[in-house]
Amino acid sequence: MRCYLTSKPQYPASLLEQWRHECPEFERLELEQWLDSLPEGFLLVDAWEQPIHRPLESSKQQQYYSGKKKQHTRKNQVIVLPKGIDIVDVEIGVEGKRNDSKLLLNTQDQLPPRLPLIGDKAYVGRDNTLTPFKKPRGKQLSEMQQSFNHWLNQHRVYIEHVIRVIKVFRIAKETWRLREQMYERTIRCVCGLVRLRVQYS
């Protein structure tokens, strides 16, 4: 059975994309009212990187080279509801050298600033974002800090499960071999399928 990628995915990749598709003309106040209807709790944020072949242009080689992965990558960021019950927003195909914190900053500029988030250590310093305590060099975390980290990780693990389900689709995990123009549409289709799987599993 063949599957053809259309210009618009059959199922939106995120809640925000679905809402914008249903309400193409909306006001900021309407968006905030809609977000108030989301389940209570902290939203979860994280990112993953997908390897790509080295670009031919030298400028793109620098943009897409990830110092963390030591290879050329595309970075994708996902924000999910508490317990990973749905995908709220997704950023797809960002240059590999962009760090997670700045990527989230660009996303927060488009969303109401009061939305509380939970992230890993890469998001330390971001507004309205809870992150785990870092262990000081040569010292130990206090019992209160360890308890807080344990509580935080119990909530944050759900976004790791969502990313794991996304990576079940090998096209979103292994080295990207198709045309560059197809990347965003492909990952959006994968996220749409993951939303269906998470909601109806």
C-alpha cells in the first residue's frame, strides 16, 4: 500500500495547528481563552535531533552542525500536555547548532507568557520553566533538591515516551535521506499519526 505526502497532513501535527486550521482568523485573546481550556498542570517540552547528510554549501554546513552530536542534524522541538496525552506545539527542522533554550524562547514569544513548562537542564533560565537542579562541582545536592528532581522527572518522563513513539517511525529517527523540501511535511505527518496513537491507545 502506497502512502503519498500531500501539501496538508490528513491529521494536524499539534493542537495549535489543528486550532489554527479550524479558525484561520483569530485574536490573541481567543487563543488565550482556548489555552485556558487545556488540562491543568505543567506542559512538557523537549527536543530531539535527527542526523542528515552533510550539506553541500559551506554556510549550511556550519548552521546544521551540532556540536553535541558531532554531526550535521536537524532539531525538532515538541510541547505536550501533562502525562503526554496530546501534542500542543511542534517546531520542525531547525538548524542543529541552535540550542534548546533559544528554540524554546522563540516558541514562548508566540504563546501566552504565563504557560508553565517543565524541561530538562537545557532549559535552565527560561521564564515559567521548571528545570532540575544541577549538581555543584565537588558537592552534593541537598535532600530537598533531590526530592524536587525526583518529582520533576516523574512528570517529565511522559515527554520522553512521546518522543520515543515518534522515533518508532524510522524516518523520524535515522539519517534523513530524502529531499530537504519533504522534511517538514514528513515529520508533521509522523506527529499527526503519533497524536492518533497516543489519544486512542
